[in-house]
Amino acid sequence: MNSVVSSDTIGSTPEGARIGGIRVAANDRELNLSVAMTGSGRAGRKGGAARASSRSAGVRRACLIGYWLAIFFMTHWPRIEDFPHPPWLFPQFDLVVHFCLYAGWAAAWVWVLIGEGKWAGARTAKWVALGGAAYSLFDEFTQLIVGRDAEIGDILADLAGVVVVLALASRWWRRRVERRRRWGG
């Protein structure tokens, strides 16, 4: 026989009850108590947690698309060499810019995929890295249309930015999974 105990509901169900983010279930041999964060305790009410989650996913996607468009416009601005350069810039400063832009691009992808529950560590990182390589090639070769140069150094800096962020994200994910496995969460 299963019995459920909570502050709002008392009844018998095979699974137990979920109140806010707390689930309590008991049978003849054991008592199970689990706590889950459900966004303001709205689980069970009409669309509370699901609506907040889909809104968050939409914001994440919008940020990724906005960042991606910003990269595209920055790297396709015609005759960028005509802009005055501050005296502190070193000759290969554009490689640092490429590294940072594509590291941000990869971080945005990680943020979106984790937020949607689709990040699977190294497996997902490989696909994002492949996408980063493809976009980097596309980005460099379409710059020829606006009179800019396609440079192999820029492609390598782009890939380095993507790989560094994905390596850090994969390491973080692996440690997170190990911690959850160890603590049973």
C-alpha cells in the first residue's frame, strides 16, 4: 500500500504527490522524499514552470541569434581598415578579437543547449565545434564580397575560441555529472 503525506494533499497514488517542488511517497518498506526546483513552486498549476521555462528558452535563443547577427555585421563591415586604430593595438589584435567573438558564440550555444536540456557534454561539444568551423569558413569567405580579406589566421583564431569554451564547458559538465552521481542527485 502506498500512502502520500503532504501539507495540501492526503491520498493514495502509486507515484506519490508533488507539492510545489517537494514529492513525498511512502510504501510498506521505504519513505521517499525528493525536492526539485520548479520555478516559484508553480508545478501542478496551469503551466507555471513550463511557461517560465519556454520563456527562458526563447530569451536564450533570441540572445544567440542577436549575438550571431552582431558577429556577422562586425566581420562584414566594409573597409574596416579605414577606421582609426588606437596606438595601443598590437599588429595581430584582430586575432584576439576573432578568438573572443567565437568564444562568445560557443558560450551562447552552450547556454542555449543547457537551458533546453540538450547539452550532453563532449558529444554535443563536437557538433557545436563542427558548426563553429563551418560558420568560420563561411564568415571568412563571404567577407570577400564586401572587399575584405579571408585569412587563415582568422579561421584558426575562431576555432581556438570555440574549442577553448567547449573544452571548459565539457569539463564543467563532466564534473557536474560526477557530482550528481556521487551524491545521488
